[in-house]
Amino acid sequence: MRSAVALYRLLDVLPVLAGDDRISTRFTLVPGSDFSADALTAVDTAGARIIPWDEARSRTFDLVLVASPKGDLRLLHGHRVLLPHGAGFSKTIRGEGSPDSASGLDPKYLLSGEGSWATVHALAHPHQVDRLRAASPHHGEKAQVVGDPTLERLLASRSLRDRYRAALGTGARRLVAITSTWGPRSLLRQRPDLPAELAAVLPHDTHQLALVVHPNERARVGTFELREHLAPALDAGMALVGAHEEWAATLIAADALITDHGSAALYYAAVADRPVIAACDGGDELIAGSPMARLLGTVPRLGPAGDVLDSLTAYRPGSGPAAARAAFAEQGHALDRMRQLLYGLLGLPLPTVPVEPRTLPAVSPTTRTPVAFDVFLDRAGDRVRVDRFPAHTGLPGNHLAVEYGAAGERNVQSAGLLYRRPLITGPGPLDAAWTAGGWSAHALDRYPGCRAAAAVLASGTSVLRVRGDDRLLAVRTEPRIEGGRVVRADPAAALSAVHAWVLKREEPPPAFHCLLGHRDFRVVVSPATAAEEAQTF
């Protein structure tokens, strides 16, 4: 291995050898890559054994698996099997190797002085064999189509989609994944502000963003600096998912994809026919006629971030899967084909236990939930459209709604609507807790610029106090039933809807409709009972 991404591809293949005590596995780091530091960390995380390069090249192995053709691989002794570490061979790297050669198919790296150094070049599609023969006839003789083991994991994990969405905190929102490859033509280099721009135009109650960054880009800048660069979008709630396994689980969970010319988009398109749009075209790095070129040539192009919803709507069903079929063959059979290949080279009988792809684990990103919102209201009769955006990402709204106890003091002092959720703590030796009525009175007294304050109870009911009104109101949002599922709105969104009347010093109706995107929630407003006013939280 030379990089973390190469290691991850090797780990996706190794299940074909799992459970066989006749085989022991060792890893070594092939020197020369700018991205090798993260590879060592990834090996350590995997709990794998690593041997020094000098030791590796002094020994003879029964089998050598590599997922990059670069480096002095001819110095490793044994049957060498080269695996691709992407999909489609759609990218060329300027200033490296042969001009205009696809990365992974470059004769400069596939051939040594004695000809092809690989025993077998395992590929995912017959078209790739044709391209390999055109680029390097000598090496093309070593090619075999086995399929893509990484895709097998995605296909096997499709039924876990709800679990991945739950781990991301998506709920009934539309999850928009953003994928960025590495290099000067990548999305994050060409449009570094796009994640924050999208967070400013996609309402919080209807959309969630998740970003997948190529491991090489993470290695280039480091995770700390990457998070610092992305801070505006991360503060607005975007999830930054891990480079190993989490990226694939996120693609399964996603409802839409915004991509550059990186091959992650082909995996997304192979799993399901959901919208794909292109944020940039790859420029001179994109190989004409490749699967990614086909995909980017058929999906809508995203101009300004504000056009994102129109671009997603313009996606033509079938465009993504058609491009993916040009990159992946042997779907559902890749591990069987790979096992036959590797055991044939090892000279061992095949195990009797069938090989199955390992499903992807749940995503576990560290996300920052927004706790202050610029709220835009559009009221017509008994219907109020509510669009909440993380505060200070765009223009100010009709009011600033802020969660007390989670947001900073500056936002709290500027809030038109303050709300507080239940504290999750264990009782102390001398426990104390606010009542709903007590806290709302305290909040309005402490923050004179605030027009209304509400306690969000564990039941989902909110107890609202409006400045200048001695009454307390109970605000309840009725759930929706959608195809056998129960969809519940955030009580804070309903409180902002009530604020449409508060702003005009009008009495809210006993019932009205709160519109969040295409969903219509019925909200009931009534005088709070004594029990609700006395409820602690």
C-alpha cells in the first residue's frame, strides 16, 4: 500500500481470505507517496500487522496484493495482483506519468524493464480491459475481469439505509451528499465555499448536508485544518464523514448527490437511481469517454448554490445508472471471482464456506447541530410557511430563534424567540429544576429584547409565554403519517410559526397549518394547563 485509500481497497478484498488459518496477512508501506502518513494511521486503526519495506522486499510471498501501480513494486517477490483503487479510470494526473494517461492505466507505472511486473491486473469491467490493452498491450494480456469488491459492500448494505440515516440524524429530511476528489480540479479546490453556500440556501427542517472528502485531500491538509476550512458549513450542521466505510454508508443514505469528477459518484449511481448534479467538470483531469465523463455529460450542472433545488429537479432518471453500468460488471459475483483468482494463484483448494461481502458499519460523524436560526415566515390565512436557516449564514429573517442553554450569549441576547429543551442530567444531592412557567418568566425578565420564550417539554408540547400577556399557551404539533411512517416536526419550528402572530401582536388561532417544505403539519394552540405550567424540565 502507498496511501490510506489503497489500504481501504485492500481491506475490502481481504474477506475472500477470511477464516482460512492456512493464510497469514502482513502489510507494508511502499515508499514514495505524499499521502503515506495517513496510511500508517489507517493500518494501526485496522489493528493490522505491518512490516518494514526493507524486510518486505527481502522476503518471498505466496501472494502480493497491491491497489496502486506506483512505487518499486517489482521489488516485491511473489504473484502480484494489481487492484484498482477507484472506479472507471476516469482521471489523469497532470505532471505525473505519461501525458493524458488514465491514473491506474499508465504504462509508465505498469511496465518495468522486463515487461509487466504484475501477474494479474484485476479489473471491474470488460471495457477497462480494452482500455488497458490500448494503453499497454503487454500488460493487457494479464488482465482479468473480476468486478469491484467495494461496490459489493455497498450493494450488500442497501437494506441498512434507515440505520445510516438515523446515525446521521437525517430523519425525514432530504440528505444531500457532496463528494470531492483530490487535486487542483476537485470540488473543494474549485468551489471551496460551496458547502457553506448550500447551507445558507437549504432550509434546516427539509435538508441535511454531508461531505465526503477523498483520503488524499485529508492527508494533504490534515483533518484539523480541513475542519477549520469547513467551519462555516460544519457550524451550520453539515456532517463531515469518515474516509473509510463511512463515505460508502453515506452514499447509501443520501437522497441526492453533488459531485465533481471523482469516482465516488459512480458508486452512488450504481446503488440507486437518485439525483446527481455536477458542481464542476474536472477540466483537463477528466478522461474523455470514461464513465465519469459520461455521467458528467448527462447530469445537470450546478451554477450558483441558490439554483440547487432546480438543478436536482432537472435530473433525468436513468442517467446515473447508465454511467455506472459502464464502470461495473460482475455485480453480485465480485468476491467469488476474486476468491477463485487468488486461491488459484496460491495453489490452495477453495474454502467450503461461501464468501459474503461485509456490510458497512453505521456512520458516526461528529456533527454540530445548529441552535440559532434566522427564520423566514410567509403567512396566508391559517397557513404559515416556515424556513429556518442557521443564523448568520445569509440574510436576517423575520426573527431570530435561539435555543437557550445551547447557543452563545450573543445570540441569546439578540433573540426574538427563546426556547429551552429539557436538560439530560442525573439528579444531584440537592436537585433543582425550572418549571415551564418559571423559566419562561425568568427568560423574558432577563432578556428584555425577547418577544417570546417557550419551554419545550419532553412530551413535545411547548409552553409559550408572550411578552405583555399574562397567559401561558400550550403549542402542540400533530404528527403526519406518510406511507406507514410517523413524521414529527421539531417543536421549535412550530413555535416560530406561532411567532408569525406574535410579531404582529395578534392572537394566534386555536389551530393552523405549519408548512415545512412540502409537508403540512397541523398545530394546535390552547391555554396551558396548571400541570403543564408546573412541568419541570
